[in-house]
Amino acid sequence: MTTNRSLESGTYRRSDLLPFVIGALVAPVFVVAMVVDRMGHPQPGHGLALSLVFSVGGLCTAYFAGPAATFTVLPDSIRVANPFVLYEVPRHLFEGFDALEDVAVRMLVHGYRPITVQAVLPGLTAAHSRRRLLWNLRVLESYLDDIPQQPSSGETTKRLRLGNIAVVTTAFVAFFAVAWYVVANHGLR
């Protein structure tokens, strides 16, 4: 959770432990495979390339399942940055929150469908998830209470987060390119 103490803005970033554990477990695959591949062959082979793709994919998964999701309160707007979509909601259109079965929080917006706030999605066990979700919801509400609202106008906007989409697309293309290379040139040994 990040807060600007001047109370001009407040940002909540998803910080659930699970994505970081996944990233920590998958990221070293590349280094281990590189050492093993070097010991077994004088030239790096397809195992090395595949392990690199898996390592990068694991880091991408950890980022998109975790800190890529944010909720930011500004004096005149609220930004809900889910991993692939960014919503900008003028403060005057905010109507509240809706907790769904202790598994999700949606932001209610006048004249617009509810927006899922992925920054507060719970993880791990059900009991942990309920407590975490309710705690996160209180944090979002405190930002809205603590940051003075200024007059706002306009409508809710929705934009794709093209940089994040490009990263995921590149990771998928790299995975399939390496897999094709391995099968076409080396076979499955």
C-alpha cells in the first residue's frame, strides 16, 4: 500500500503473497537449467531456451497476478488499473462498493456497470481471503474519506493497458517460437 501523506492522492497496490511466491519459485528455473545444460553439453541447447521462456513467463504471471493491479484515489477521479484495463471514474459518479461472496469487490458507478477492483482480490485460504478482502475494502474507503473531493465532470472512461498486453503477447509468442524451434530442430529428447 502506497500513500502520499499530503492526502492529495492515495494508491493501493495488490500485495498478496501468492504471486510473489510463484515468481520466486519459477524465476530461478533459468539459472538452474543454464548450469545443468552447460555441464551436459558444450553448447547451450533447447532446454536452456525453454527454461528462459518459463522463467520469464513465471515472472510475468507474478506481476500480473499481483502488483499490476492498483486502485488510486485523486481529488477529482478514481483510477482502477486492472492488469489489462484502466478505468478512470470521475469522483461525482462513484456510488460505493459491493462485496461479492467474500471473493471480489466491485466499485459501483452511476450510469455504468460495476467495475471489479482486482487490486483487492484475495488469495490463499478462504478464511484469510475474507479477512484480507474486508481489510482491503476498509483501506479503499479510508482513501476516499481522507482525500478531499474536488468538483469533477465527465464520464467514466475505459482504456486497454497496451504495454501490459504487449508483454503478455510477447511472452506467449516467445514460448511458442521456442517450442516450435525445439521440435523442428532437435526433436523431443
